[in-house]
Amino acid sequence: MAISDFFSREAGQRRRKLLDEYIGDNIEQVIPPNLRALAGFAAEANPVRGMQESVLSSRVVFDPEQTKEARLRAMADMGMEMAFSVSPAVLARMGYLTPAAGAMESLLGGSPTTDAIKEQAGKTAADATGIVRSVASGDTEKLGEIFQRGGGDAQSLSASVPSDEFPLVMDYDDIEVVDPMDLVGATFTPTPADLLAAGTKATGTTAAGNTRQTQRQGGVLFPLQEPYYNADVGWLVDAKGKATTKLGKDADIIGVTAMSRQAHQSNRSTADEYLGELEAFVRDGRISPDNIKAINKEIRDYGKNTTQPELKRLKDFVGFDSPNFDAYMKTIGFDARAAISKQMAAPKMEKYGVPNFQRVLDSNIEQRFIGQNQGDSMLFFKPDRERGIIDLEAEGLPPHLSYRHGFGRDGELFRMKMPVSRGLMYPDFETEYANRPSMLSPSGQVNEANVAYAFGRALPTQKMTPDQARNIQEATDLEMLQNPTQAKMIESAINGQWSTSLTPKNKGGVSSADYERALKRNPSYPSLEPYTAADINAGKKSGELVTQQLGGGDIYFSLKKNPDYTWMNDGKSIPELGDNEVDLVGVINNERGAKGIAGPSILGKAIEDGATVLNAFAVPSEAHPQGFLNNLYGGYGFEEIKRVPFSKEFYIEDRGQNAYDDLLRQWRSEGWDESQGFPDVVLMKWKGTDGQRTNASQRVFETGFEGFGSRETRDFVGEAEGPSKQSSGASSGQQTSGQNNRQGDRGTVQSGDGSPISSRLRGTLDEFQNLTSLQRRNLGLLSNGGK
């Protein structure tokens, strides 16, 4: 089928016919019998009734005779009916279950539950959009599989809220999936896009907030924003000439390709958002006016001293406190904006008390794409050449902070089942460029940075062949693995690719400076022990503190010998602890694309290397009045032995008022409020055996793994209130990181067999072990398994 046929009115009528014939008679068959009995709703609230109402709405969605507005309204109705039919599992997937459970998912990939109804619902809940996609693609066989999926990340520490001006008309997962074989003969050309989020506005990464509440306008998902989607705007560019160039390409379809995870640092929206954080810091006294002047001078001095002609103009930088800042940022080019961003991210800026620039970048990146490789094709559309160049202002459309001109979209957006790598989407370019001498490193390996740059300059055209389409079909035929980063972290963990601070950085060891930067960018930094590079270096010298890093990524932990916990017992030793304890501290997971991997990896490796104790804040919530993390660590053999109350006074004395305000913000994001009292600090002791330590880092990923320690330990739920009144401040750092994630992990429910590994993660691990060579290539994995 030609691409023009796919978007035709006749194709829409065929999809509607399929919907009527298949779902109309068979929808009740996919409702699990046990859920029919458990639901017990009245007729109007019955899951089957909800699905039937959803089907009625979905007929409007797929009816090519309906108006766009009617189809969008029907889509919303359809989603609501489906949500009611599969509650409460969908509530978890959408992020409305306790955020503390979401924090656990970020670390371990599944939250324990003893509620049989929730567990079963989580295992069998339907991804409502799966039905839509199956109908759209004409694939009725998959309808019976839809109810085997379930769950999702609960939302936690978010630096944004949905945009009221630029809401998304649909999520990325709801974009129609096209079979590559239907695109054979079509020609493609890329348009690179940074990964800035769309459809949200900034609220700040600290308790200070953001004075500007910048509207985030994308990014890859730019064309899904309501004002532009309804006007059939396909893409925007920063100059009319670029729009002319793209429209002049001899290609049927434009593919939006991912830029690097740092590329949005030069986006004007990022500059505006960062300025909003700076203004909030100045307003709240976190940064002085004198320091702002010093920061401005740093930028001007850089402009004076740089040897790059295009950056010389920064010697006249107007300053972050200038009323002309916004206008100035519009007059300078991409490279100059990027240079300012890099200067703000430099360690030397920390002495001025500025907001953490990398944390801002982490917060305003599109969470759904954070684990993708540069060059991956994310979505596609047919350009409307007859419409010509679009001027947003002339057409009465809302202005964009970065761009004014663009071009239209002819028909609907579509995507492949998964993003497609540059090599599989544009094989002719890869063949021509990959072996050029300028594309190779001194060792003879392909220099990815050079190839990516050449790709962005060339913007090649590729005609889809039958063989290429079949390759893409196979490469993207995955159900559980979510992105390349997740696959790479799994591979690193399974292969034991841990580096250590005992090895010099130039020989593959951990950089103490990298560790400190990773710690400070973590959104849970207020609840973590603030180790510095000096601490890591001192620990390396004494052998008392050893830090490890997984696969060169942003996943770390440290083991500290002979910890002193007398502060938890009025200055006296704790009877349950011996003389040679090893404390698990400084846990960091900034690889948010690797959902569920960090926890098993860290705990398995830490136990293997001798960890015996840990401590953490037990943040109470309605679902977990005693705190959540004791349940979590119980699955790995840790038992709570003591808890002491948190001391506001001691914390402020140690970390300061600003850090305290940020800590409260973090806790509130996890479902806590002041009425529940301050979280306690819990101390946990490992109750496993020496035999269980052997190869623990591998065993946590093996099929059938059910945790460490005795059954009693694994089922343990902490009940100790901690009679001691000894106050405490920050914990050693077992708090997980978290961000707003619309897409979620679709797997917060455990496998139900006593294992701390969720069923979703178990399925992901199984799928990883059976990847084909094409699937590995699409994920950017080495053909030899990384060994």
C-alpha cells in the first residue's frame, strides 16, 4: 500500500469497518473473568459497558467523515471510558497512585503489593491505545494480547505542569503506527530536533520555583501541540531559507530525528527557563545581586578571550539582569547560546550559588525520549508543499519562542513501532559516510560525533526498499524494551561492567569530579549525603570509601567501611551492628531512560561486594504510613532494625534553610504532607548469608530470583517506631530520583512470586536475552554482546 493510500479516506473507512466487525462482537472476550467478578459495578459503571461506550467514541475517532474537532473530543471520551474499565491499574499507569511507589519503580522496576485485586489488575490491565493501534494497522491478532500489559510509573518530583496554552492533542504512544512495508517506494529526508519537552511549562527544579514558568514548545513533539496541530503545521525553522530548503528536498516524507541529549541547552526556551530560575534565586535571596554581576562578567570575559570569531560578540553580553536579555538572546546564534549554556554549567559557577544548569536540562527534556540514541527517527509526516512557507504571525498562530517560520503537514503524523536508528533508516548515507577517513577516530573506530554532524549537514534522501522495510520490521518488533539506554544498562549490568574509584580515570576508573556533578544534578540531592570529590579521593586513599559506576553511565553507589551509627542511639553503639559493617551510601541514578535497571544492579553488586547496612528516609504516605523503602529493601534481604525521628533544626544547621525547603518539596512530591509528621530515618541490616553474596550481581537478573535472606526477611514490613528521641538530619542517600514522565514504565506490579523483580522488568530481561542482530543494531548495541 502506498503512503498516499494509507492517509486516504478509503483507508480510514477500512479501519472503521474493521473496528465495527471485530470489536463490536468480541470486546467482552478480552475482559479477564476474575476482573468481571471483582468489579461488581452497576450496569452503568461495568467495565464491559465502559468499553462499549469507548467503542462508540472510537468509531467517531476513526471516521474520516467527521471533523477534526469531533474526532479529538471522541478520542478524549474513548480514553475516559477505557480508563474506568481497567481501574485501578490504569490509575497507576497514568501516575495517580502514590508517588512513593513511583520512586521505587524508578529504582527497582516494580512496587510490592499485597492487594490481590491491584496485582491482578496490574497484570491484565489494557493499554487502551493498543486497541486503537491494532485497529489502525488492521492487526486483530494483537487485541487478545493487549490485556497482558499493565501498570506504569507514578509521577514524582516534577519540575513542570501541563501547559494550558500548548497542550498536546495526544501522547507519543497514541500516534498511529505504520507498517514499513506500506512505505516501500516512498522517499524520506530527516529534520533534526532537540529533545526539549512539549506541552508543559516550567515550575522550577527547587522550592524557589520559576518566575517565568516558561512554556516548553518542543522538540520532537512540537507538531502535537494543539494550536499548531489544529493548523496542520508540520515543522518550524529559524529562517525562511531553511524552510525553502526542506520543502525543496525531493522526498515524500520528512522524518523527525533525535539530536543529542544536550542539544536543547542552546534552545531559547532553555535560556528563558534558566533565567526564570535565576530570577527566583535572586528574589528568595539564594543568590546575591553582586554574584549576578560576577556571573555576567564571567560570560563577557569568555567572549573577550575566546579564539572563535562567532563567539567574540559575547564580550558585549548584556547580562542576565538586563531588561534587554530576551531581545539579546534572539539576536545571537545557536553557537553563542550554546556557549553561554556551557559556561553556566561550568564548575566555577557553583561558587556564585547559581541553579544547577544540568538539573534544568534534565527537567525540561522530553522524558519519553531521554533514552534514545542521536539520529533515531522518532516520527514522520508528509510535507504540504502547496501551502508553502508558513508565517506564524501572518496566520494568527501563537508565537514560538525560537521560531517564526515553517511549513505545513499534509495528513496525519505517524511513526514506526519503535524509533528507527540512523543506520537502518538511512542506510545509503551510513554506507557512504561511515568509512570515510574523516569519520574515523585514530583507533580506526567510527567517530559517532563526526558522523552525526555530517548527517545533520547532509540531510540525505533515502528511498525505502523492500529489504530495508523488512529490516525495520524486525528491528522494531519489541514489546518490552523501551529504548537504547535501558538495553545498554542491562547489558552492562549482566556483563559486570562496573568501574571503581580505586582505578584512575584515565584507565577506566570512576572520576570523583563526575560523581560529585552527578550527585548535585540529582533531583533528590536534598535527601542525599553531600559527598564531594574530595571525600571520594580521601576514601580512595584510605580505602574506607569506594565508589562504583555502571557501564560509564550516570548510575553510582559507594561502600563505606566502619560507619558510625551512634548518632541513632544517644551516642551509644547499636547492639545489632558489629565492628566491621559496610554501609551502602551515595546511591545515584540519573539514567532515567533505564527504567527499573538501577536498583537490582546496585543492590546486587553492593551485596556481592559486602554491603551489610544502609539507612534511608522512610517517607510516610497514605499507602505506606511507615514509609515505603523498608518494603523495597526487604526483598533484597535488608531488615529494619531501628528508626529515629528527623530533626528540622539539625538538618538546617547542617545543610541550610534552602536545602530544607527543597527537601520538603521532594517529600511532598512523594505523597507526604505535614499532617503525617516528619519522615523517620530507618536503619536496615542485611540478613542474607555469605553464600548468597556469591555472584549476587548476576543472580538478581536470573529467572526465578526471589530475593535474598529468609522468607521472613523478604516479607518483612518494618513496624519499629524507634523509641529513641535522638534527632537526625540527612540520610546516607538511598532516596531515588524521579521526574514527571507521561509515558511511564508500564510495570509497577511485582511478578507475584515473591521476587523483588517486577513482571515488567522480568519480561524486559527475557526479551533482551533474545534480541536479534538487527534489533541490537537498532538499539546501538555491539554485535558481540558488549563482551
